[in-house]
Amino acid sequence: MVRSILWFIYFWIILFCTILLFIPLFFLRLFSLKEYSERYVACITSVWARNIVVTTGTVVQVVGLENLPETNNICFVSNHQGQFDIPLIIGYIPKLVGFVAKKELIRVPIFNVWMKTINCIFIDRGHFRQSARVIIKGAESIRKGHPLVIFPEGTRSKGDKVGVFRKGSLQLATRSNALIIPLTISGTYRIWEETGRITPAKVSLTIHKPIDASELLDDDKKTIATRLREIICSALEKEKKES
């Protein structure tokens, strides 16, 4: 419990201190230095996210970095085990990535500003029309070179099981003709969800080979959710056999 209290105090102190980091970002954008601005944001958010994970005592293993392409026309598709999935991805994938996030996160002070800065888009899952607009907006963002991450399960599993993938969420990838890169997250639920307190864990992030959405036929698009789920689950099954 003491570890959890100290970690949350540290988290909010660090988060509030990041306000100062907007000063150089302001000047980079003021002088239209887009490339340097994006590099700066990528560096700052990566260091912050890694720090958030590491200070829990967690050890991270990343597999498949060679599968990352140079292009940024990417839609990452991942299983969703716990609250630490987002800092894990931001911290350990060497690209500036945004997320399709639930609208509630836009109310979190400072954190919401950083989410907008990394091109996150917010979705109200209770409103179909708004969800459709988000898909269009997200596809446009990807085409402009801003990779996005989606969690097709729609919510955290809080365990090692992978839920059903919602086909609608994958329209983001198919509409943008992006490279779809499956991600397998394993163990993040042990950091918080399993015990209800901050607990050191062994976590792995597997980056699978890309699937080119522009080459998918109509029949392939109908089965892409099942295909991606099988790929993601394969890494979890392999890990279980090796443990």
C-alpha cells in the first residue's frame, strides 16, 4: 500500500511538472518547426511513459522491433489488459503514437493536454454518429502520418484473456489504407488490476509483422478482426508454453 501511495504522489508531481515542458514546445510551433516539434514531443512523452512504468518496479521485454516500418501510415491494434498499456506503448515503441481513447480521459487535468498533443482522438461509445465521425477523423490523421493505436476489445480485460474484437473499430485501419501492426501486451494487469495496488511485474510487448490494409479484399476486411485477434493471442499462447 505504501508503494502505491508513493507512486501516485510521484505520478501527479511529475505530471504537473510537465507544464514547464510546454514552453519550448510553444516556441517550436510558433516558428513552424514541425519536424523538431514532433521529435521533441516524441522524446518527452517516451521518457515520461517509460519512467511511469519503471518506477512501479516493472521489468519490460520488447519483441519484434524489427517489424516496425519507416513509414508512419500505421494503425496499431492491441489487446487491452490494464491501465499501464498506454504508457507501455508510448514508452517502448520508438514512434510518436496517439490513441483512440474514451471521452472520459479528456477531463483529466494536464494529462488530457498531452493526449491532444500526441494526436489522440476521443470517442463517445454511446453515440453512433459521433463514433463514425471519430473513425473518419482518425483515418485522416493516419493518412497525414500520425500513427494511432486502437484497442478493439473496447475495455480492459484486467487479466490474460482477450475479449472479442469489435469489427467497427477496425474501420479506422481499413479506411486509411494503413499498415496494420498487431501488438500483444502481456502482464500489465499485474501492475495494478490484479491486486488493486502498485505491484512490480514482468511485462512483454510483442510487435507483429504488418498487414497492408490497402491490399485487403472485401472478404479479407470482413475477417480482419478475427485474423488480428488470432495473431495477438498467438504470442500469449507461446509465452504460456515457454513459462
